[in-house]
Amino acid sequence: MSAIVIKLGSSVVASDDGTVRLGVLEQICDEVAALHAAGQEPIFVTSGAIARGLGVMGVGERPRAIDELQAASAIGQGKLYRVYDELLQARGVRSAQVLLTFFDMSARTHYLNVRHTLAKLLEWRVVPVINENDTTTTDEISFGDNDFLAAQVAILTGAQRLLLLTNTDGLFTADPRLDPAARLVEQVQRIEELEAVAIGEETSALGSGGMRSKVVAAEMATAAGIATVIANGQRPGTITTAAAGGRVGTSFPARAERVSSFKLWLKYAKPVRGRVQVDAGAARALREGGRSLLAVGVLEVGGSFEAGDAIEVVSGGEPIGKGISNYSADELRRVRGLKSAEVREILPLASDEAVHRDYFVLA
């Protein structure tokens, strides 16, 4: 694939009063149509459905109640997609609406189904327009913002590039609205470089994201070998320049050592259902030796989970990582602290590993 995932924040799509920024979207669709004509595979991940719905209803500030957010999304979702569809169709490009929930990403079979659907749409030369299905999601299983969703879409499609478009020119050393000495960070080689940078979580009146969530999305994508750019979506030419690898906004080069898409899915998308406390030896084996977690190293088991659920592994209160358990919580409580031969006497059909190393990712 030569996919380019283009995430549009609410501030790019809609004004503070919820009206669509038609001129901005026309320019964006011009650039996307040109990429499409050149044989590339653009994918939209768009925010703005809730903002559009609130604008229709005359609500000036994003509410907190989940039912109000869901109702606003129901009002705005179709209206927002119609804008994309008409703009792209006028430029000779077919589009398809794809609505996803956190469950679609957290359940592995659903995740793979999403991948197959998007692959087929791209094969048919159709531009997917993706949004979270806010109408049915809940605050417990929401993406929270579409930066995370965009990173996941980039990973599962094996995209070449992820563009996170917002209403600022990129990541700054401080809030440029408050500090006139703030300067643009043009490139971030390692996320650790940002420890000295004040990364804000402020959003627009109708948005839900922030710069911090974009940095996390960039960390996810670059770990999968996907170059990422945070840039101003309201500036003409941003998409064209970024897609060509030109200098615009803040760029995050792809990491040389890639993490598998499965482990990225496990780390960022699979919800944790329980927690296990392990001894120092097990912690060392997991951190330094790349070993599996055995029952003998488990001290305590917390929560209620089944085999196949994700659990957090901790030692002395410090998180070590996250993995998929081969045991239910009740089974693991029965065999914790026991050697493999003893485990097999109690659970003859059980795996020797509580968590296999191939299904474990460090925190």
C-alpha cells in the first residue's frame, strides 16, 4: 500500500460556532484529489461530527454528558460526511464512510476485519472517510480523540505517512499564544527529546484532543515505521508538502527498529482486564531477558479476567508491561507461585506460560 492517513481535527473542520470551514475543506480535497490522481491512497480520519451537530443545535461549547455528545454526533455525522462526499465527487474521487468504535480496535478479529475492509476500499480506488462512531460509543470505550484512531488506522493499513492536521503550525517549545519566545520544533528524532517541552492539552471549544494526544499518536505510528507530521491544516499546501516529505510543521521520522503491528495493537488498543504482581526475578526476566511470565513468578492476582484478556504486569508497584493471559484470574490464583510441574498437576491442559513472551509488550 501507499496509504497516507490524513487526520483532520475539529478546529480544521469546523469553526468555533460549529459551522463547516468549507473553504478549508475545499482546499484539502483539492490536494487529496491530486494525491489520488497520482496513484497514492489517501485516507481521511476526521473529527468534527459532534462540533457540526452542536453547531446545528446552536450549542457553543462542547458538553460533557455522554448522551448529549452522542445526540450531537447523530445530528452532525451524516451532515459532515455529505460535505466530504460532495467535495470529493466534484473532483472525480469516490468516497466511503467508515464508522469505528474502540471495540473494533480492541477485539483482534474486528481489528483484522477493519484492515480487510480498508484494503478493499483502497484497491477499488475509494477514499475512506473515517470517524469514531460517537453515536453508540461510551465514555469507557471511547478513543477520546481521533489522534489515537488515526494512528491505529495508519498502523493497520501499513501507511507510509500519518498527517495530524490541527490549527497550529506544529509543536512549539511553549504555548505561542502566551509566550512570544516560543519556537516551532521542526523535527523530533526521539520522543524523549520532548521532556523539556511544555506539551499542552488545550483544545478548541468544540474539540476533544490536544497536542499531547498528537505526540502519543506520533509515538505509536513511528514505532511502526510510519513517518508522522503535525502541521497546520488550515494552510494551503500543507498536505501536498507533507506527503512529498517536504519541510512543514513538526516531523517525526519513522524509527529504524520497528515494533510489530500486533504488539502496538496490544500496547495501545487492547483494554486491560486485570493486574498481576510479580517477584523481582520474574520482573528481571521480562525486562531484560525477553522471557515469558511463568506462574512461579506471580505473587498476587487482581481483577476478574479470562484467558485471552490483557493484563498489566507490575512489580513493586511499578508497571513492567502488558500481556495476554493464558489463564483466567481464578486459574492463575490457584497456581501462582507454583513451578510448571506443579501447575500441570492442577491444570493438566494449561500452558506452561502465564503470559507468553510473544504476547507481551513492555510498558
